[in-house]
Amino acid sequence: MLEPEAVSAALLAAAGEVQALMNHLGLAARSAPTAKFVFEADLRASLRRALQFGRSELVSVETSLGKGGSLGQPSDVVVAARAKVPQLAVELQFHPRGEDHAGFATGVIGDIVKMAVAKSRDAVEQATVLIAAPSRFWRWLPGFAEERLGYELLNPEADTPASVKSDFLAGSTWDAMFEAGMDSNVPDRLWTSSLGSVEAKSPWTEIELHLLEVKGLGAARDVRAE
């Protein structure tokens, strides 16, 4: 497992590269048409470089944590270890342009479930989710989460982890997630905690990066069983 300071430093370094890219695109936009947003691949690459710095273990992108189910689907960034189990896995969700906040939030929950499963099965020492979204999404989220179980996992308080029973995943809202290959055997509770947040601003957009640690608590059970 990586030290908290190392993870926080990597987040800050990746955010710095995002900020530099946003500044560059903002300047270019004054003289020529350009895409005024930061690509998800750029953030993924920046985070990989930041985690690799000074480290002998390989840091890779698009690497699987298992052979089947959701763990067989590549994770965005994985820090290897001298032992068989990786030290750190990061799932990245970048909010697209537009206002489908609910759809984006539901997709992030999918990554949280995947990382909780990975952690509970000892497929990784530390499981995390990095959420990159505009400020308007983070202002919208608390009101939405108040009326819907599970979504509070996206925005835990700095000193107060969020925890919720996984049986909310039995609802029809999550059908597509399980049809796409998510494991139905999920830990009894899902748990998230904030590892840090950073803002990146430019004249044309604002992005907030929130890094969450994810755990699964309790025995696994089939949340889709009738």
C-alpha cells in the first residue's frame, strides 16, 4: 500500500498538469478554434507519470485486476508491487460536457462497486476512484444524494467517511451496470473516504478532482438475488 503522502502528491502533480493544459487550450482558443476541455486520457497519463516518479515498481494504464467479471475489465491506473497483488488501483471518471449529472453519478457508483469488490477479494492493496467533474456537478450532487441511496458515496466529508448497505443495488436503476458484467456478489456495505481534492480553473471552465478510497465491508452476498 502506498503512503497517504505519496498518493496526495500524485494527485497534486496530476492536477498541475491538467491546469497547465487548460491554460494552454485557453490561450489557443483566442486565436483559433480548439476543443475547450481536458481529455480523460490526458488526466490518466498525468496520474500515471506522477505515481511512477521515483518508483521502481511499474505503473501501468488499462490493466486488469482479475481474469473474469468486472475485475477482468481494465482499470485506469495500477501500481504494481514486488508481491503478486498490486499496491494501488485507480478508476477514473471524467465528466463529459453536458448536463447529464445523474447519468455521470450512476457511472461513478459503478466504479465504486468494482473497487469495493476488488478490495474485498484482496485483488489490490488499496482501491481508489478519481472523479473529475465541473464545479456545477459538485454543487448539484448533495441535493440529489439526499433523496437517493448510494450516491452519498461520491462525496464523503473530508473527516467523515460515507458508508451504505449495498442492497440499494437491487433496484432497476442498476440493471445496465450488472448486464454489462458487474459482479452481483458485493460486500454487505460500501465505504468511501476522501483522500484529497484539487481545483483546476481557467477562464472557460472549472474542474474539481476528488480522489476517494474505496472499501467493501462485511461478507459478500448476491445483491441481485430475488
